[in-house]
Amino acid sequence: MADTKPEKPALVLHLATGGEPLLFALPTEGVGELSTRLSELVRTGAVETVKTKEGSDVTINVAHIAVAYTDDLNRKGKVFGLH
């Protein structure tokens, strides 16, 4: 039986200094656009403001981020890079 849970998109940020990743719940609209811009943001070390699912604005200094990606928080038991 297929998993019927709705997607729970999130922005996942791994700081360059280590530690636990930062997770920000995102609204479903606009996730694709953000996903395509992430690689450029990390390459340039830009400062970016992202709207969270709750409507808050989070400003991120991407120069301090080692890895950034969007993911579905409903997926369980996966290892990054292995699907």
C-alpha cells in the first residue's frame, strides 16, 4: 500500500562548523524554486530570506552552510544519498 501522508517539505541546513542540522518547515508552494536556487546560494555564500510554513521570515547567511537541501520530513528510515 502506498504511503498517503501529505508531503512535509523542509529546508535542511548543515552548518560548516558541524553539529545537528537546522530544519525549517516550508510551505509546499515555492519549494521547487528554492531547491533549484540552493546550489547557487551555497556557491556564492549569499544571504537569503526564506518564508517558513508558519509565515515567519528566516534570513540565512549561506556562507556558514556546508550543505543545504530540501527534503520531505515524512520520509523515514532513509540515509542521505541512498534511495
